[in-house]
Amino acid sequence: MTERLGRDISLGEGADVRQAYLSVPASGHGPGVVVIQEWWGLVDHIRDVCDRLARDGFVALAPDLYRGESTTDPDAASRLMLGLDIPRAVGDLDQTVSSLLGQDSVDGGRVGCIGFCMGGQLALAAACESARIQAVVDCYGIHPDVTLDLSRLEAAVFGVFAENDEFVAPETARKLESDLQGAGVRARFNVYVGVQHAFLNDSRPDVYDAPTAGEAWSDILAFLRAELRA
């Protein structure tokens, strides 16, 4: 594993303190990006994503939406995801945006947001609630209990989806893209050929696809740089 660039920090106050992971570029500053976990929790892979963004010039902050819980078991992950208090999670994400913008290392007054699996859907939900989120990357987002008020969404959206996704069919992704565009949102989705759900997750050899993940990551960086002027 590559040496960590970031560090664990605390968000909130009093009984509401929770953990997060913050990673800052070697330059000491850059545009801010909130990173939202998969259903596993705030695991090492999400910390790796933050560090990777930092190496590419962004200040990345990932909150622990499960507040101390994580798992490697799919059944337990499903229970954690379905047990997540969605309004509280969206509130946690709004506070994360505030914390990120409060960092001296963050350039500008708005941030990007990238989420994976359930985090992709939560990234859209957070942006519907906060105009301080300027750009959203939805990586194969799914959560059955998250509804979106697209009339409130001001951020540009880039979607990363998989052709052979057993959770989010390409037709479902294209429908979301169409709904976003119909609501006046600048949205562009890519459905990457021949890969599965979570194909970006290099900690999972059962689904990771290095060539396509590299292509998608380049597309993600190009989108974030364009929208956040990085």
C-alpha cells in the first residue's frame, strides 16, 4: 500500500463528534472534494481515494457516515446501508462541506463531491440540498431509500456506470441522466463497456478492472478540474 498522505480528523462537537479522513496535496492547497463511502463504510479504499485525489491536486475529505462501523461482509454492509438515517447522513454531508470549506488549504467557495455505490446517490442528494456543491461525480450510485429533488440541483453531474452492473442497469443510469437533463442539470454519463459494479475499487480483485478504471479516473479528473477550475 502506498504511504498515506492524509490523516484522520474529527468533525462535529460534543456527543455528535465523528471521524473523517482529510488529505491535502503536497502544494498545500487545491479545490475541495468531499468523498462519500461505499456501503462498506469509511474503509482503507476510501482513504486511498482521498490520497489519490490529493496527489492530483485536490483537498479531499471523507466523512464516516456510519459513525465508527465498517465491514467487509456484504450482508452486514447491506444492513448498514439500509439502516442509515438518510436525513442525518445528508446533514452530516452538509456539515462536511462546511468543514472542508473551513480548511485554509481549500481554494474557492464551493466544492466537488464524489461518491461510490450508495455514496453516488448520496452525493446527488447532498448537492440537491447545498448549492455549495458545484460538481458531482456519481459512481454507480444506488440507494433504494434516497429520493432526489432535482429541481434544487445546481451542480454539474458526471456519471460513471458499468455495462454489466447487477445493481444499476445501464437503462437505469440513462434514465437518471435523462431526468437530470430534463430538470436543466448539466449532466453527462459514461457507461463503461465490459465491466461490473464497483469496477473502480482496486481493493476488490473480483470486480476491479485496471484499464477501464484508469480511463474512468482520467475522465473524473478532467470533469472535476473543468468544473472546479483546478
